[in-house]
Amino acid sequence: MKTPVKIAVSGAAGQISYALLFRIIAGDLLGPDQPVSLSLLEVPQAVGNLEGVAMELADCAAPLLQDVSCHSDPERAFEGADLVFLVGAQPRGPGMERRDLMEVNAGIFSVQGRALNAAARRTVKVLVVGNPVNTNALITRANAPDLPPENFAAMTRLDHNRAVSQLAARTGRRIREVEGVIIWGNHSTTQYPDIRHATIGGQPALELVGHAWYEQTFIGTIQHRGAEVIRVRGKSSAASGANAALEHMRDWVFGLPAGRWTSMAVCSDGSYGIEPGLMFSYPVEIREGRWRIVQGLAIDDFSRERIRASEGEILRERDMVRHLLP
């Protein structure tokens, strides 16, 4: 039998994690022959609920599930972790300003960053799912100075998937025919869903859908899709968020076919003029467990303006929590 992969999940009693954990033990993340060990993290007041989740996981009698442990101490939860999903985050409450939300989450993710630095494997892959993901990932990374920056990513895969789905629906084509979509920037309403390099069935996507629909409908639909789900469903995206997190991590572990890319918020190296060090969503290729920002894409004025606007928002968010960064 293979050695179990240790997977830690924070916010493990929440909606997204509930949709994620049972797919992990079914083999949807690492395959049908890879055993896993789950280490679940929650705030102390939610540990009772977390133990109920652990009972359900055990009751599945899943052959791939080696063991489950529940924790309220991040360092114990992350000890020896190979893969980490940071799902838990403080949502905005009544009367809470964005700066307040940033500061509360800075406290949560700085603690988790230090715990990862102390306890996780040096090769750990850390995916931040809890919003605001770009800034939370920046805080986590900054508090884990002994881990390589490339070990951290923030999730824009849900936005990427939404864009692919909308294009397929608009053109009546299959999902697998849509390639080359890019989500630039922040996981927020300033994100820029770019289809200028995308193809559908080998044809340029922009030519198939038209500039007017793309600029007047598509971009806004993707930017506001999360709020629309809340309006219609009464709750935030859970199953689709869990699916995106799983797909993001699976591609990060196993890689993508040559010539294909996906969208990930990763540490900027200055590519496309973005300030180095920001956690910024780029198109990335992945080989042998390592991502690489796709280089040399033509950026027109329309795209450049929107990419810069999203960078500006991330810079403002960083400035809100700068005093809390190491």
C-alpha cells in the first residue's frame, strides 16, 4: 500500500469543506489507489460539529481513508501536512467595513502561516480558499518565511470554471472544447475574465461570442456570479467552490497537458508589470507539481486597463493589513 498523503483542511465543519472532504476520501483528488490521512481544523466553538463530520467520514468506510483527526490548534493540525486547504475565514458581519474584515482575517491567517512554517512539510502545497483569498494568501505566505513562496496559491479556479461554463453555454459547445480562458487579478468584482487568448473548438472565442456580448454581459456575469448565487440560492457557493478547490489542487499535484493552462493566484514575479510579491491571478502552466506563469501573451489596452485596476485593488488591500505583516 502507498504511504498515506496527509491533507489538512481548515474551516472543516463549514459548507465548502463538507462538500470537499467526502470527494477527497472517494479518490477524486489523488486517485483511486492513494490513501489519505485527514487532519481537520476548526475554531474551538465548532469542534463539536467537526467531530460529527469526522464520524460521518468514518461511517463511509472509505478504503482510501487511513485516519481522521480533529484539532483546534493549527500547529497540531498542520504537523507533517503534504497538502493544505485553508477554507475557513471570517465572513463580513453586520456593520463590518472591508478594513475590519481584512484585519480580522489577517489575525487568523497570520497564525495559520506561522503554524505552517513550524509544522508542515517543506514541500507542502497550500491553497487559500477563504475570502478575501488574495490578501489572505499574502498574509499566510508572509508568516511562513521558511517555506518557498511557490508553495502558496489562492483560488481563482471557481471564476475560471464559471467563465468556461458561460462560454460553452453561449456557443452550444462542450466544456472540453473551451481552452485558454484567463482570470487576471483579484478574486473580487475587479477580476478580469479574459477570453482574448481562448478558443472554442479550435476557433477564437471572441469571434464566436462577439465583442458586445463579451464586454457588456460576460465580464460582469463572471465578476458578480458569486453574489448572484447568494441572491438565488440564499447561500454562498459551496459545492462549486469545493469542486474548484479540488480541481485546483489536483492539477497542482499532477500537472496539465502540454500547451494547456489554468488560472491561479500566485506570487507575482513582476510578469506583465504586476508588482512583485503580490498574490495575483495569472494563467499558469503546471509540470511535475510546479506552476509557471505563462509568458509572452499579447495584452491590448482594453485588457491592460482592467488588469491594472485589479492590481490596484490588491495593493489597497495589502496596505490595509501592512501593519500586521511581518
